[in-house]
Amino acid sequence: MEYTTVTEIPSNKASKENIAMLYARYNWASQFIQDKDVLEVACGAGIGLGYLAKKAKTIIGCDYDANLVKIAKDYYKGRVNILQCDAQNLPFEDKSFDVVILFEAIYYIPSAQKFFDECKRVLRKNGILLICMANKDCEGFNPSPFSIKYFSVPELYNLLNRNNFETEIFGNFPASNFSFIDKCKLFARKRAVSLNLIPKTMKGKEKLKRIFYGKLADIPNEITDIHIENPSFELLEEISPDFGHKVIYVMGRLK
């Protein structure tokens, strides 16, 4: 399966909020990787790899889609180690990394458990797993057409707990306090989702986003420090679904 049509790549455009979400997740990850050996699984076109490389001791990016790997390799030209691999069967030795990152991709993996088994194998003692994903319990949520399963906050917590990770879960990009115009947009979006009118590809969504959000911004080849903002992350209760944030961030530390 090819994921280029549903992945953020530099030839596409996105709303300012989507760009902010892209920057926010790498900004969040940066606090855990200083002088660490880091692996980003499902790195896509590698937009965050250069930013991570400036802070990590070592960084490797990998993705299932050969086309996305080529895009990343063509841009970085050997500056970052990038390879093709399956998240359920990582080609690395045991205890190779201090941090494993998986952003906006866990819902594509056929067996999340196999991925967690691989994380436990390649992570060192007290290693960190970072996961970011859209919140399926947020009003107006629209799943990716290639997705297999999205997880709620309690599901994520229980999954990591069963796999011997001590876990904290955060929310960001509040879904409350909408203006009247925002509420109208949300209503229209919900109707479009319910009627299956949302385009299936990133390119196809651009026209619709222009209607809802106005002028779109370019997705960069590489995140740099000048792009990074410092959004506020709210620690969530793990026992109930979260309805107040658009994005969920999970930090799991291997016991």
C-alpha cells in the first residue's frame, strides 16, 4: 500500500492549524531526545528528521512506503540515515535506541501489538516511546481512508501499560471555545464527514480546506527552529476518553 496520498509531503499545502500541529509534535519530541539515539518510525517525507538530528546524538528515519523514503532521501542527500522498513519488523539489533517516535501512524499498523513488541526489543532500559495521533473522540473527527484502528485515551493507556510502559498522555489544540464562525465550519465539516464527502487524499482536501480556512500554507521540506512554537500541553486523565482536544500525545517510558 502507498501512503503518499495521505501523508504530509512538501508538494502539498495545509491550513495554518495543520502546519502548527506538525511543528508542535516535533517541538514536543525535542525535549526527550537531547544527546539520545533516536528512531523515527513512519517518518514519511522526513519533514521532522533534520530538526531532530540537531538535538539527538544519532537519528534514523524509516518508513513503509518506498516513495516516501525516496522523497526523504532525495532531500537530505545522506545528511540523515533513512531506510524502508515495516514497523512490525524493525531491522535493528536489540537495545539500539533510547527513543522511538511514531507520529500520526499507529492507526495504519495492522498489529499495534507487534509494533509494541518491536519497541520493547529495540529500546534500552528506561527507553522512551513517543506517539502522536488525531483524537478520534474529538467532534468533527475524520479518519484517514487507509486507517485500521484509532485508539481512545483509555485504550492507549491500557495498551502501553500491558506492554510495560509507564505512561503519560497529553492533549493539545483545544476543541472548545469555538466562535460562531468556527461552529458553522464544524457543523459543515461534520455533515461532510457523515455524507462521506471529504476527499480521500491530501491533494484532494486542499480545495475543501481553502473554503473552510482560506489561504493555505506550504508544507516545508524540513522543520527549522524558526517554525517552532511552544503550545501548551494538558495532562489527561487516562480513565476516560478526551473530548476537549484535537490531538493526543503519549509518552511511554519502558519499565
